[in-house]
Amino acid sequence: MSERIHTPAKKRAVYPGSFDPITSGHVDIIQRGLKIFDEILVAVVENPKKKSLFTTKERMNMIQDFFVDHKDIEVKAFDGLLVEFAKNNNANIVIRGLRAISDFEYEFQMALMNRKLDSEIETLFMMPNLSYSFLSSKLVKEIFMLGGGLKDLVPGQVEKKLREKFKKSTQA
């Protein structure tokens, strides 16, 4: 009688966000998330009501370029309900980063609403490395627009994309 080998299903989590642009804090959460999960699906939010500096495709490309050697990271765009996106992509865990107490109330409400919409979805809150606890995409854009340096705040290729984007907007 042959024994059947049981292969456990891969643990997959969704990490949603606008990533406009991806920061070193986001990278930190993704890399640390891979210590817990087999795969991370980075879900880039498409929100036509929100004015983004980068298009959805540009944001996805920046993330894919940075993680090009990681077969355990997938990048997809989404709009609509996060719980539906997670379910449709075989994930039941949502990763959310918490930088400060001020993030907690909003994230707590979203986690409870997601659970109400789908009781199978769990939310895992992760704190970034202390050196990124102040970092946000909005702050990165403000620093860049005011001529500040972005060393260690974003991956190098993101800073390059910011320079290209800013150069185009000043030439227009």
C-alpha cells in the first residue's frame, strides 16, 4: 500500500496599499512578511477618485522591478472590496502596517469591517522597523518636491522614477 504524501497549502497573504510610491517601510513589511508567509500578494489599489502621482501600472512596475528575483511576491492591481480580492486570489490574511497610534483607529475599523464582510479574512498588523516608523508615501513626495534627499527612504529605482516624473512635470 503506497502512502500518500500530504503537501500543505501555501500560506498566502495580501498586502494592500496605494504604494504611491513604494517606500523602504513598505519593503520592510513585505520582506518581514515573507518570514511568516510563503507568498505575499502586493495589491495596488486603483482609486480613480484619488489623485496619484504615479499611474497604477507605474506603481506596479516599481514594485515588480524591486522584487524581480522574488518568485514568492506577486503584484496585482485591484479596486472594489479587499475581502473579495483576497478570496479570489486564495488569501485569507491581510497584512497592514502600523506606523503610529494614529494609524490604529482607522486600521482597526477596516479590519473589523473586513471581518464582518467575510469572517474567513484575518488581519495581521505589523510595525515597521523603527527607522521607518515615520515614513509615508505622502511624506516622501513632499520631501522630494522640496529638494530633500531620499537616501534610505525609498529604493534607488523609485528615486529615479520620482526624478523622471518631476522632470516631465516641470517641462510641461
